[in-house]
Amino acid sequence: MSKPVLNKMTEPLLLSKSKRDAVTLKNKNDTLKGMKAFFTEVTSLTFFTGRFFKELFQPPYEFNELVKQAYLIGNKSFYLVAITGFIMGLVLTIQSAPTLSQFGAESWLPAMVAVSIIREIGPVITALICAGKVGSGIGAELASMKVTEQIDAMEVSGANPFKYLVVTRVVAATLMIPVLVIFSDAISLGGAFMGVNITGDVSFSLFFSQVVEAVDFADVFPAFIKTFFFGFIIGLVACYKGYHSNKGTEGVGAAANAAVVMASLLVFIIDMIAVQFTNLLINY
Amino acid sequence: MEATQNATVVKMAHLQKSFGDNEVLKDISLTIHKGETVVVLGKSGSGKSVLIKCMVRLLDVDEGKVSILGSDIFSLNRKELNLLRMKIGFLFQGAALYDSLTVRENLEFPLRQSGKPREEIDALVMEVLQSVGLEDAVDLMPSELSGGMRKRIGLARSMILKPEIMLYDEPTTGLDPITAKEISNLILEVQKKYNTTSIIITHDIQCARITANRMLILNNGVFVAEGAFDELKKSEDKLVHSFFE
């Protein structure tokens, strides 16, 4: 008789009771360890956020470094955001056109694309791109400074590295990502205009008037406000991951990676909360 | 004058520091007087860098006291600690120059909040650069410097606030023997020029020979020997002798 083939699915069923208990105990311990690590991370990030707000309002202020970081975040991300924004507007328009034409609603295309871009797609996609570009950059930079003792060197020279490195970068990200979103939205609408003209013939003034007519204050304002939160969370998470990195050069890559993953996830969570909150306000 | 030179600058009492189960410093007591150059010699992993980091509160201790220039550093608040740190220069193992700043900006960094006029800052920058013989490197980026130049600029940066105490963490590690000797001589020159009290952490016996007034040997978290270079060189203790072979 041939020996039964064991795999990871069937193996635990054939274990003795004591072995099954040991496996269960190990799984429980792993779960507890995971939960402990999660709550430790949340607590640590909360303290980090608290320290940020404390240091933000206490002099001395690092205006020169803030301006430098704002320039770096805005300038270095602009072309990437512009290209993706343009493609986003173009593709969204081309993809939506056939569906709308089935309902004979092709004339609604500029309005539908504008509302989609301004309300949701523009802010979220731009924030995700910035989470990748800005978040990984800040995370890797601070982690590298930590590993090479540059942060320690600042500390022993009597400077405040948290204020110089963290506060400036978080504020710069909070201020610059809304600006990038505005640029991205505008360029996306440019892409949408081109998309509309691939299949039809719409003048710029007609396209522009349809966009302005479709978009109102309730679309623009909440979408704009949430971009500040996106910027804040991208800057904060990237600084947190970089500032608390360890394990030498391996930690630099890990910090950059974790900064991008965590910031991207939090962008979606903030977006979900913002949408719910906006709906509540509108209904109220 | 004699009384001033004998003033206690650093006093450590029964220092203990562990990382988890690993006891790095077990019972460290040390007194250093003004103008002394003390070299702490020890194998890799013996706790030398931990000791020097505890002296500026980059690491907290589990037990014991550290008094620097009469202040117990573990009882100071952040502002008081920063003021005290401005009287201490620290040369890190890899020099720890700020990668994104030029040499000039690196040197100016500790002076940013000092309120000194531009001309005075420029003069201070050139003075410390002359002390380390690298005036021409003022506008270079750290990535354009060799290992020896990085150490020199790191030394210049730690000297710019005219500290009373200089701490050197492995100043010659990673350098070729000729550059290592140059750095050791430079430490000696700086010590004489600015009359600083120096503590040098190293495992480089040549550096110790050139710079030390007094040497201590750290092993397994405790000082196992103390004395002048020539005294320790004559020691028959196997561990002490091994450093001089």
C-alpha cells in the first residue's frame, strides 16, 4: 500500500493530541506577539505625533530648512505628478466615453470626469504617488542619517534633530501635497480635454464651461481639505519610520518600504473617513 | 593654575548598562581632570562606544551617575542638557558629516542658533578648517571627501564651539597607518591649541601612544588596568600585554 501524501493542509490532522496542542499554543503565541507589536507601534506613533505638535509651536523655528524641504518635495515630485495626472485624465475620459455613449449621455463626459478627478481620483492618486516618492525619500534619508550617527551628531552638538528633521519635513509635506494635488487636477482636466477631443470635437471654452458648471463648492472644498491630511500623514509616517529605524543598512531599505506601505494604507483610511464625514455634513 | 588643571571635569560612578540580558558596562568608575588626555583601550564589543555615548546621554544608564563639568547629566532637563552638550565636542567613528550639506554648512550647523553675525561665523569656519589643514575643502560635499578628510572635517565641526571636553570614538578606525598617524598627531595639536580635556576610545595602540596621558583598558564591562603608556606596556598581564604586541 502506498504511503499517504502529506501536505501542509493534511499534516495537522494526523498529528497526535499533544502535538496539536503545541501547534495551537504556538499559533496563539504568534497572534499575541503580532497584537503586541501592533499596539506598541500604534502607541509609539501616537507619542511621536504628540512630540511633533509640541515641538511645532516651540521656538526656535527652522524656517530655512522648512523652505528647503517644501521646495524639494514640490519641485522633485512635480513632473511625476504632472505626467501621471495627465495620463489619468486622458485614460479616464477614453474609458468612460463608450459607456456614456450607450446611454446617449456623451455630453456629460466633461462634467463626469471633472467631478471624479476633483472629488476623488486626483487627490488619492496624487497622494499615493507622493507616498511612494516623498515617503520613501524621507524614510530612507532619515534612516540613513540614523545608521551613520548623523542624528546623534546633531543631538550632541546641542541642536534639536527632531525639530530640524521631523517638524520641517512633516510641515513641508502637509503644505506641498495640496499644491501638487491642485496642479495634478488641472493637468488631469487638460488630459480629459484631449481625451474628449479624440472621439469628438469639443472646444476648450465649451469643455471649460461644462466643468465649471458641474463642479461646485461641496466638491472642491472637502477634497482640498483632505489633501492636507494626506500630506500630514505621508510626512509623519515617513519621518517616524526613518527616525526609528535600526538594524544598520538593512534598516534603511526596510524603513523606506514600511513608510510607503503604511502611508499608502493610511491615505485610503483617511479618504474613507473624509468621504463619510463629507456625506454626513452634506446630509445634515 | 595647578588647582585649575586639577579640577575634575568628568566623574563617573558605578556605571551599569545592559541591553536585554547583555551586561555591557558592569561597574565603571572614572575621574578625569582638566587638560588630561585619557585613552580607553579595549577589544571590539567591550563596551567602549557605549561608555562614551553614556557620557553625553545619547544612551541612558541602568545604574550609576555621570557628572560632567559639575552637572549630573541624567538630572538635567533638555535645555540644560543642550547647553552642557555645547561644551562637549564629539568626533564619531564615521565622522557623521551631514550628507546633504556642504563642508561649510556642516561646520556652521552647531552655530545656527547662536545669533553670531555672518562675518564671525565665516571667521570661525576658516579658523577650524585651518586647524585641520583643509581650507580648500570648504565648498565640497561630504561625498567628495576621502576617509581621512572626513575625519578632519568631523574634528573641525566638533571644535567649532570651542568645547572644554573632546570625546573621540575610534578616531583612526578605517584609516591607513599614515593617515591614522596624521589624525593622532592632529588630535594632539588640537588638544594643545585649545587646552581641551580629551577622552579617546580606540583599539589603535599607535593612536594611544601618541595622544595618551593616561590609559585604561576595558574588558567585559570593567576597567582591568590603568596607567601611563609605558607602565602598561611593561605589564605582565596577558590581556594588557596583548594590546602591545
